[in-house]
Amino acid sequence: MKFSVVIPARDEQGSIATTVESARSALKDAGIDYEIVVVDDGSSDSTASIVESIGLVDPAVRCLVNQGRHGFGLAIRAGLASYTGDAVAIMMADGSDSADDLVKYARAIESGYDCAFGSRFIAGAKVHDYPRYKLLLNRIVNFGIRILFRHGYNDTTNAFKAYSRPVIDASQPLLSEHFNLTVELPLKAITRGCTYTVMPISWTNRAAGESKLRLQEMGSRYLFIVLYVFLEAHLSRGDYRRRGWSDPDAK
């Protein structure tokens, strides 16, 4: 199995080298066939040139410049239109996600799951320096999603997840242009009948640069996507459910 990693990045020169190097090192040491696609989303710094220099050493690393409109979700969508693996993980450029968890994700999908979902809020997870205000909002939003969809998963909003190619294909078209893509993908996967496993992961607050997430701008966008997928699940009579996928609770 070839495992792809898509990393959206905008002005991440302070962390992108460490993020890419840790990912390629972990996957290489685990003997996993990999590619790393960094999507430069309109950076004004040296993010792209740093990635390109790594690519000269390791051809499995490449920089994809988002030539269209910019936005976190649009950058991920550009990466998902370009990756070549049998499965793909979305990873943050700021170093907050653990490269060791990439290996766990790849192994889970190799074992037969359609998706591998991490949680920062279950036994075995490690979280360092999560801002209190964001943590409170995170817990409220995820609790609401959990109640609405009754899926039992408590970290839907976290972008760091992995999907097999059939899941990505069946989730099209993707509508989100911003951070709400982080909920559109897993909710579509769950409601359309994929199998998934939830595992504890590690998360560390960024050490360089600044977050691109603007909470005040994202509330209505998150709500729109959550309601969109909820209505699809309850009103479409299974029209979008992938045939041949088993019940998501089967594993």
C-alpha cells in the first residue's frame, strides 16, 4: 500500500522542515511506501523553497502550489486531487501532529479499515499546551456533533485523520473551502457507511508561526456543513451511501 500525506501550508517556514522530515523519517523507518504532498497556499515566505529543497533529497516529497483561490479547505482539496497513494492522511504543517501517529494510521488502513480517526481526548492520548479558550470551544462543538450524529466519536473537528482512496472518491464533491473541511470529510465518511477505528494520538501546540484558524469567522461555516451532512443522512434515503460498505460499527 502506498500511503500519501497531504499537508496544507501557508507561511510555515518556521515549522515545515521539521514537520516534513519527521513524517518522512517515521514512514521510512516503518517500511511504508509513502509520498508527502505539501500544498503551498499562497505563502509569502520561504515555505515552498524549503519543501522543494527536501524534495531534491527525497523525490517522495513534493511541493504543490495552489494556483487557485486560497483557503485551508481549498488547499486540502488541491492535495486530494493530486495525491497518488492508496490512502491519504491530512496533517497540519505546524508540527502539532505526531509523525508516529501517521504510522498507526497507515497500519489501521492496511488492516482493512476505511478510515483511521485520531482522538486527543481518550485514554492514552497526549495533549500539550492547548489554549484554554480553544479547548472549551472544541469540547462544546464536538459534543454537539457527537449528540447530533450519535457516532460516539469525540474529536470530529481535528483535521489529522486518514482515509482510503475509495472514501475520498465517495466523499466528492467536497464543498468546504476553509477549516470546515475538517468536519465535512469524516462526517461524510461515517454517514455514507465506511468503517473506521478511533485511536489515541498526540498533539502539541505550535512552536513557530501563528494559527490561520479564525474562530469568529468559522462558526456559521461549521454549522452549514454539519447541517448539510445531517440532512443528507436523514433525507436522502441512502442515495449517497456507498454500496458494499459495511456498517461503521462492524469493526
